[in-house]
Amino acid sequence: MKKKLTPEEGLSILNEGISKAFMILDGYPTSALFTCEEYMKLYDCVYDMCVQHPPYEYCAKLYDIFKKALEDGITSRVIPAVKDKSHIFLLYELWNMWSKYKIMAKCLGGFFLYLDRYFVEDRKAASLSNLSISCFHDLVCIELYPKLLEAAICLINEDRDGKSVCRDLLKHVSTFFVEIGRGDMCYYENFEGAVLSSTENYYNFLVPQWLQHYSSADYVLKAEYRLSQEKERASQFLHQTSVEKLLRLVHGLLLGQTANQLHEKQKAESGDASDVLSRCAGLNLGEGSSPA
């Protein structure tokens, strides 16, 4: 018969594994930190403490230990890595730490896996996976979310202005907003709303300048090109429904709201507005390839 483990004895065994798991946040691969035997020793420790007869059954205590391990990893490694970052550096570091944190949480979850099979269902508690996301959300995302939105929008506008940016980073940010929502799309939807709002502001500033400085024909060429670029860019980091919303918005701002002005502008230029109106009417969303 196995000797019953006390919380102190179990925690002594688990602390060694938890400390090693934190090294994943420093960039170490899981395979370099644990042998199969070490991993099974940690799993067996949790299992044994769960199946002992009361009052020696410590599922609730172990659940709290798992949560505290997640929180300690975040406060000791993640927050110091991201707290002083801004703009593109914040986006890079957040995605870097989020990616490593998910691996660490999965590793820790392997030690405590028996809780998912027994305690979580019995107590209607959050699964280990959902708990790991909740901890990151509460300790990191809530505080950083406004800065993340601002940095992402700034990156999009830099791309629009022709600066060299990493579009993969925008995809990572979009993916993070989906994952951190735990099935609720509120963060992604807020991101979508911010993208649409900033797009409207961007073109409301740009369109009057174009109307003033370019001929009607050149204006339509530029509109074609911008629609093409918006489609190419947005398709890389937004869901398809969001891409469609964005293209409808940009089409309306560039061509829908300016149709009468373009009509009058071409009449003043050539006395015949049929060409530009025909071009506008036939322009499909996202088409066009001539550079501005």
C-alpha cells in the first residue's frame, strides 16, 4: 500500500517540475527539460493525491496549486517582458510570450491532467485549458488591450502609407484576440471595429486631398489600386466577413460618397462625365492593380 502524500510532500515534488516548466517561458523546449520518467513522476504525484481517501484527497488544493503556478509564471516572466514595450515591439513580445505561455500551460496541464478527468467535471470548475487562458487574460490582456489595439492600428496605417511592415504580426494579433476570448469573439469584434473606424478616419482625411490634386481619371485609378491593396492586406489577418465589411466601407468612401464630385470634376475637365461614371460603376470590390 502506498504511503499517503501530504500537501507539503506533494508540493515539494511538484515545485521542482513547476520551476522547470517556467523555463519554457525563457525559451527552453519541453523536451530539454523533462524526461518521460520525470514527467510521469509528476503526473503520478498529482494522481496519487487525487485518489487518496478523504481527508487525504487534495483535488481542490491541487487545482489551486495549478492556478498559482500559472499566475507565478505570468508575474515572474511574462509581465516583465511586455510591460515597458510599445508599438511593434509590444506586439512582437506579446505574441512571443503568449506562444511560450501556451506551451508552458500545456506542460503544467499534463502534470495535473487527472484534475480535468475528475475534479473539473465534478465541481463544474473551469478546465485547465480555460483556466490558463483566464489567468493570462486577467493578468496581462485587460491592462494591455488598449495599447495592443493602438499598436495594431498604427501598423496597419504604416502599411497603407507604404512602409515596410510585418503583416504576419497583424495575423498573430488577430489570432491572439480570438484565442484570448475563450470562444467569445468580443475581443476580435472590438479589433474589427477599431480597424473599420480607423479606416474611415484614414480615408476621410485622404479623399479630399485626392479630389483636389488629381484628375477624375487618376482618382479612379488610385481608388482601384487602394481597393486592391486593402483586400490583399486585410485577407492576411482578418476573417472573410471582416474583409468584406472593410472593402464595402472603403469602396463607399472612395467612390460611393464622391460619385457626384467625380461627375462634376470630369465635366469640368472634358465636358463628358460618362467615362469616369462607367469606370466607377464597373469597379468590383478589391479589384484593380495599377499603382498609385
